[in-house]
Amino acid sequence: MADEIAAQKWVLMVTAQTPTNIAVIKYWGKRDETLILPINDSISVTLDPAHLCTTTTVSVSPSFEKDRMWLNGKEISLSGARYQTCLREIRSRATDVEDEKKGIKIGKKDWEKLHVHIASHNNFPTAAGLASSAAGFACLVFSLAKLMNVKEDQGKLSAIARQGSGSACRSLFGGFVKWKMGKEEDGSDSIAVQLADEKHWDELVIVIAVVSSRQKETSSTSGMLESVETSMLIKHRAKEVVPKRIIQMEEAIKDRDFPSFARLACADSNQFHAVCLDTCPPIFYMNDTSHRIISYVEKWNRSEGTPQVAYTFDAGPNAVLIARNRKVAAQLLQRLLFYFPPQSDCDFNSYLLGDRSILQDVG
Ligand code: DP6
């Protein structure tokens, strides 16, 4: 670091907010563990940033002696390979930064020596199957890129976020997003692209039923590794099933065709959990309440003659329910509260009502 910078006393800060995303065609399984390259394409919906999101403040100062990070107020180690990769990849793309008012001038080369402090906060339970790592790494990469004046486009940044956590690459875009698995060995074409922005299909309402906010027993990372190693079904899914579903889902989103959208999302969630059961030893992410929610939605959809609500479950028991419009969402909430009344012993009891996402504890 240039001596004149080392002697200076200033702090430069950037804060960013990134929402989480929910996959409607799931990513499950890697072909490269280090670069985080998936075995199939996936498609997700990015939630409204007002609700389930990560807020990250990154700061840099010549007085910082090492890189440090705090998650939800507690210091965590940055020594893990995924954090190190994201920091390295962003640092290597840093450019000059100048703040005339504060008298700050950081040259491209200085970034290699300057240290950062990162403070990140999730407004939802961490690691409970609500894709906290997706919002977390997307926000980390985005805020560091802003701080270091990285000039890459969102697609290139998504390839860096992907190396923090696969699903994170999709959180760099709003609306409906596809993560292309790519073909290149170096992962340069394994990036996220926006299929449609958040206004394209804004009558959809997402209701999240928090069945449990406890941390899951099997992380997505180790669960999908075990599935790739032991499940026959995952091979069939990645090769035969998902490629067709991706085409159909893109079509359903383009045409705002809710019946097709719901049919595909539910089938894909069920197949993902079937792969988990087909893994040795089997992985159980859903619990009895999750199964009851599925049966309930299936019955409701059948009784209406056409789907009103889609469900999807990630690596945890919490249900993500997508209602076709606000009227259905209101009915859904009423029915959920009736059939699954909130229990007093639940450790998470938020109730957020917003434009696109509603969070409700159903115990
Ligand atoms: C079930 O992105 O958390 O939510 O890449 O190992 O960090 P790593 O896994 P992660 O897996 C998410 C799996 C999923 C499906 C999805 O989001 O597509």
C-alpha cells in the first residue's frame, strides 16, 4: 500500500440490500464442487426486497488490520474457501476509487493490501431452508463490487456470487431468473440471467409458512453431494426431466400461465424431495406439517378445477406458497391460520404482509 494511504485515517462504506430467491425449478447437485457448477439449469423467483433480505455494510480503512465479518451481530470466520474466493475474485477486479470530498484516493493496486470489514444481517432465520446463503453471498459480492468500483456487469458478478453459494447467483436479479448451468470447464458461462422483471407477473403473491425456524440437520451443500454420489433418480432428473421442465417453465412465465406454472413448480419440488429420499442415507427435509400443507393445497386445487396455489419446499420444512392473485392469497392465509394455528412454543412468529411476500408461522 502506498505510504501516504497507510498514514491516512478514513473509512469508506457501502451498504446494499439483496432479497432471497425461491427456486421453482430446483438446483440440486454439482458437477464441480469448487467452482460450484450445477448439473442442471434452475429457475427462481426473487422475493420483494422489503421482506426476506440480507443487508450488508462493507467498509474499508487503512486502519483495518485484517478482513473481518459479522453475521447478525456475531463475528464469523472468513477463512472458508467460499468467502476467500469471493473476496479474491472481487479484489482482482477492483478499480480506482476517489472521494474528493473526503480526500480519499485508492489506486487499483492498493486494494490488494487494504482490509475490509463486513457486517451482514438477515431479517429471517439463517439456514432454515429460506435460502439465507443465497441472499447473503449475493449481497456480499454486490456490496464489495460497489465498494471496490468493480465494472463487471451483473451476469459476471453472478458467476462470482455462485462461487459463494450456487443459489446466490440468482439473487443478483429481480423478478424471474434462470441460472444457466453452462458448459465451460472454468464456469465462465454458468451465470444467472433475468427471464422477466418483477413487474411482469405482479399479481402473484408469495406466502411463506414458517413451519420451523430451526437450523436444518443436513446442509444443502452436503445433502446434494450425497445425492450425486448415491441417487439414481438424480441422474434421470438432471438429464431427462429438468431440461424439458426448464423450457416449459420459461413458457409458463412468459405467458403468465398459472396452471402450468403451478403444475411444474409443485412437481419439481416433489421430485427434488424424492431425490432426497432416494439418497443413501435418505434426507428428510419436510416434516408432517409440510406434508399436510401439500395435501391441503392439492385438495384445494382439485376442488377448484384449476390450480389456485403452487407450493415449493427447499432444503427445510417451510412451505413457500404462491397464490395466483391477491384474492386467493387472502383466502389462503385465512385457511392456513384456521388449519395450522400458530403455536406459542415457536421461536419465530413474525407476520409480514407486503406486496409480494407474506411470512407466517404455522407451527
Ligand atoms: C434446495 O445454493 O444453498 O435451495 O451451492 O452448496 O451453497 P450450495 O447450495 P445452495 O443450494 C440450494 C438448494 C435449494 C434449491 C435451489 O435454491 O435451487
